[in-house]
Amino acid sequence: MKESNAALLKSRWISWGPVHPASGQLRVLFDTDGEHLLGAKVDIGYVHRGIEKMAENRFFIGVIPMLEKICILDASNYDLGYVRAVEEIHGVDVPERARYIRVFMCELNRITSHLYWTALMAAVTGFYTILMWAINDRELLLDLGAEYTGQRVSYIYIIPGGVRQDLPSGFKEKAFEFLDYFEQRLKILYDTFFTNKLFQMRTSGVGVLKKEDALRLGAAGPTLRGSGLKIDVRKDDPYEVYEEMDFKIPTGERGDAYDRCMVRFHEMEQSTKIMRQALESMPDGPVKVRVPWIAPKGEALSRVEAARGEADFYLLTQRGSKPYRLKISTPSFKNLYLFSHISRGHLVADLPVLLFSLDPFPLDADR
Amino acid sequence: MPKLEVEESIVKEVRKVFPSVEGEVDREKRVTFTVDPATLRDLALHLRDKQGFDYPLSVGGVDYLREGKFMVVYHVSSSSKKVVAAIKTFVPRDNPRLPSLVDVWEGINWHERETWELMGITFEGHPNLSILLLQEDWDHEKWGYPLRKDFKGVED
């Protein structure tokens, strides 16, 4: 609940944020007895931009750049979710080669997003060297994305009917070169950070989310799988060419912060595998088909597994050039709801670990 | 195994228990039910307890200004059957009230709250219908609900 500042000053709730205290633009409110948390809750809405409303006043293609700003760390997945909804309404068949490029870009973004999270998680647990390493490796991966699209983070390359351009010549070699390098880096990250005794002590047993609670409370993505549930849209409701890819869904057992962290780490390994397969089995051919500007009347629910979890795009159209209604359900919105549940009975010092184990992105929650 | 077997059996089972509910298979892994507000809760409980729809995805409102009604869509997924059900219900624009489903799927708490503050649909029995995304002093009486089609924007 948004309490006015005057009311907050009188209450016992201590406010962490919303002016970026490393938490992002959200506010964590907590009540303590000494250093024990009596309760904690999250207050979102400080970066609400009304993207669902703005989408109703733009042409179908003009919505895409805006959607990337929901979660700029993970742009391709959000593009794909919306674009697939548009394509379903039009009944368009996308060329095979474009599907492989889409999968490649989505997995590339999954790794960049997880690396960004690794950096934040390392910072809040005191591993500043790992922060530098993760950001550096992410930068190299962004360079690879820029080699293809010309942009570092905001690609706008997945469009209704395919992708904007074909891969440039010599791209595959560069990509394989990066993947060789990155697989070695992942091993080093595993040895120095993810199996580090200090990191394990800070995260083990913190913020336990039981299997049944995870489902009931509607957790998403690595947070859900950290609790031992094998739920992943890429397997359950396969889209593009994920059905042909050989990969595993990493899951945790205890559902604590450590398990959630390890799920994200293993997902990076699986994503490199998928990127390799996508490049190797990519057929030749065209990468886009024309999609008319005017959409027929229709509706579609498109689900994608973004880096933070499942994002749902529910698109309704009346005959016209703009969406009638676009409802976006984002993973951070689902996961931040859990925060007051998982923070029960912990210490104030655990707050950053609790928060970042959910990998929240306030812009993603607010839309 | 013939295609759409699971989807068709879900719809058939629901139609047997609730003859008034319209149900159809949209495509693979998608079913839609259209229900009147009075039966909404019973259908939700049936889907959760008997059909394994245990994982809520989203709640969204749609404004049909010309027809004078709102549509509210609940999307829930089944972790065992891997099917998503859309539950649609219509409420009149001049009295948009629905029973809250928070006690059925706790995870839709914030989703219903958002639908209330942006679309103005009251979920009766919701534990905390208060401002979540909008600014804390948003005046619904004066400025209205942003996602409605007749929302004009806010004057300074």
C-alpha cells in the first residue's frame, strides 16, 4: 500500500528506497525488533509508465520499442512475446531461419540478463571482483549482439513476420569464438563464486519458498524452479524452435536463495548449449515475410519464458491498425508479491540477499 | 494420441458440471470459458480442485465502451496438464463488481488490485484494494480510471 510520507513518519515501518538504495526504483518497508525482521513488504509503482495504455495508441510495429523498455536487460524475449501474439492473430507462418535467429537472440538476452543479476548478487554478498567479471563478460556478449543488430541492448529486431535482417557474414565464427570463451568463464565463475563458502553461507536457508507455496502464490521463472518445480514455457508450451533444441531445465530442491541462484547459473550453461545448436542447425532461406498493417478482429495469449520468468501477452484486436487492448503480465510483478512471504523470520542483514534472490526489476514490475 | 484430447476432455468435464458455462478449445494448450459472474467462483474452485489448474498467470480487464460492459479475463495454467484456461466474464459498465478469487488462487492478489485501480472493477472480498501502481494521491473520482476507453488524461 502506498502510505503518505506523513503517515510513514509516524509508523514503525522503516523505508528502504524508493530513491535507488541499490534496490532499484522500489521501496522495501520493514519493521524490526533489534536486527530481527518482524515483517517486510514491497511497495512498487514508482516507475509505472502506463505501457498498456500507450500501446492502444500506437501502430502494431510502434509498440515494439516501448515493450523493450519494460525490461531492457532482456529485450528480445519481450519483443518475441508480443510479436508472436500479433502473428497468431494474422495467422502468419514465419520462415524457419528467422525462428532459429529468434531463439539465438532470446538465449543471448537470457545470459546477458543473468550476468547482470550475477553482478548485483555478487555485490550484495561482498564479491566485488565477481561484479567486475560478470559486467565485463556481459559487455562482450552485448558486443556480439551489436555485431548483428547495431545496438547494444535495445534491438527492435524481432518484428511481425520474422526478423529485420539476416545475420552478417562471419557472424557465426564470432559467435562460436565467444561461446568457447564464455564456457570457460562459466567454469571460473562456478569455482570462485557459486561454490564459494562465504556465498553459500550468505544464501543457504535464506528465504525458503516451498513447492506448494511457489505455485499457489504464482511465482515465476528461476524463483519457481528453485523450489523444485519443473515448469518452463520453453518445454511446457514450446514456441519457435525450442522443441528441437536439446536442453535441460535446472531445478533446486530446498527453495532457498542459494537454490534460486544455482538455477540461474545452470540456466546460463543451458543457454550456451541452445545458442550453439541454433547456430549449427540454422537452415538457409529468407528471414521475413510481409505482415499487413491492418489486423483482423481476434485475440491471442502468447507466453514466453523471459529471463526472470514467464511473461504473458494477451492481445485483443478489433479490425484496425492498433491494438484494442494489450495486457502484459510480467515475471517481476509475480515474484515481488512473494517478498513479504519469504522474508519472514530473517535478519535485516538478509534483506539484500532476499530481494536479489528474486531477481526483481522494478521497471518490469511496474510497466 | 489424437491432438487436443486433453483440452477437449477439460471442456467436456466443465460443461457437464456447469451447463450454463460456454467452453471451447481455441487451439493446442488453450481453452476458453465464458461464465456469468454468479457462477465464476464455483467454476474457479472446480478448475482448481478437480482439473488441476493450480497456477495463476494474470487478470486483465477490457473496456467495451460501445457495448457498455467490461470483460474480465483470468488466465490460469495447470502445472500437470500444461494447458492455459482463459475464464471470461462480463460486468455492466455502470456497476462493475465481481467476487474476488484471491482465496482460490492467492497469487492473483496484485493482479486484481491492478485491475481495480486501472480499470475500476471492484473485487468484493479482496483483502486490500488500494493504490499499487499509480501515484499515492490519485483521485479516481476526479481523474478516472486510466485503462478505460473514455479516460481523457489528467489536467494540471
